[in-house]
Amino acid sequence: MTSRVGVVVRTKNRPDFLARALADVAAQTYADAEVIVVNDGGDGEVARAVVAASAVADRSRVLETAGEGGRCAAANLGMRETTADLVVLHDDDDFWHPEFLERTVAHLNAHPEDAGVMVPTEIVYQVREGDAWVETSRVPFWEGMTSVTFTSLLEVNRAVPISFLYRRALHDEVGYYDEGLDTVEDWEFYLRITARHPLGFLPGEALAFWTQRPSARGAAGNSMFELSGAHERDDLAVRDAALTAWVARNGAGLPMYMAHLASQLRAEFREELASQLDRQRQDIVAEIYDRHPLWRRLRALRGAVRPRRNAE
């Protein structure tokens, strides 16, 4: 029988993280979920052994990416394999509140107009101690956020895959993750969705946890640190592609005017900043003249007049 939820786990040569991710799925209070483990060019025998030893072995499959693979190819392979109505990307190093699936599935059942649902998320920082990664602190990811909209996503990505349960039918409508990108594939996908459909959001406590290991390199590294240059490059590529597509339909007039306006605003800002700094310097000189004991004595002896600021 087809499960209601498909959980796609991307992994590569991180058996400890994979085992933890599978235990995380097993701990969910909602159990009608199959697990698609996508081994992205790692040791397939090790990955299969970890899955076989897990508590979700009876509802899991292991797939192998072909060719060069990569983050997007791994995600797409898993999404094409599952037949579940609802899907989520669960990278092997992240984890959930035990009620993540129960609460998000309930929301989408009650709100058929929502294409998916996001949840409050915390960043969990970890450091290596011996053979284990130990949590050192947690901070909210976009604290106070109450929605994820197309407008807010235009500025910057405000969600991560572990936080998002969505309807698999979206892939038939807007396409799969862009395999031309090495990073930001989730953000680009969210933009395509929110341009057409609303997303739900579950306020309250954090239900998803995004782990970060700033000091880690190699297999244990995070893409946002290991691939920081690629993030900047791909962010610009997504924006440039959207702008050139708009220009192809509407011409370059508006973007050219906006670029000119931005240049003028930067020049005006620099002039205003220089003016404010000059006024502050004058205020400091006048205050020193008023308060310093030496100047007080000189004024008393000479009847000096307090220097005046330049006319504004």
C-alpha cells in the first residue's frame, strides 16, 4: 500500500548521521511514511547496512544516484521514486520534533488550499568531541516569522528543507529541483511554488532543527560553509535568470531606470553621511572647547568667545 508521506533522505558517506536521521523518522508520532534513502555517490554497501539495522527498515528503500549526482539530482531521484501524496526532504544531519509529521499532515488535511506547510525552526550548533558531534547552542531561524510568502522570499531564503512538508503534485506543476544549481535549489523551488500558491505556517514551538557545524570540513561539513562561494554564485544566477526572462518579455527599460535610481540614491546617501560626520566633528570640537579645563582658563583670562559651528 502507498504511504501518505514520502520522506526523502539525502546522504553521502555519513553513516552516523544517516542512522540518526532514520531514528528520527522512527520516533515520529505519525507512522504512515515511507523512507527513500538516496545515496549520492557514497559507499552504497554501508548505507544499505545502516538502513537494514534501523527501526524503519521495513518501510525504507535505498537508491543510488547515477553519473555525477549532486544535491538536486539526489532530491529529484527520491521525489520521482515515491508515490506518496505528501513529501519532505530530510537531509541526514537534521532532525524533527517527534510531532512534526503529525502536525504538518493535519494542517494540509485541513487546508487543501495550501501547497505545503512550513514550521518554526531552530539552528542547532555542534562541535566535534571525540567520535561524536555535541550540541553547543540553539538559536531561532528567523525568530518571530509567521509566514513564508513570495514577497519575503524575493529578499532571501527563509526556510530549509527539513522545515517543509508539501504536496508531491507540485512537481508535476512547477517542475523538480533545478539540477543546474549546486546550491540554493530549495529557495529557487520555493519561489516557483509561492508565485502560484499559498503556503501554510504552524506558529508556536520549533518543530524542525537545522544542524550547523561551522568547523567541520569534508564529509561532515555543511553545504552553507563548504560551498559558501557557490551559494553566492547560484543566488545571483537565479536572480539573473529571472530578470533576463522578464526583460525578454517586457524590455530593459524598467530595470535600467531602477539601476539608475539606485545609483543616485547611493550617491545621495554618501553625501548625507559625509555631511552628518562633518556636523558631528564640529559638535565634538565645540564640546571640548566648552568643557576642557584649559579652554575654561583661557576664556576666563581672555574673555574668549565660544567658537560657533559653521552655518548649516
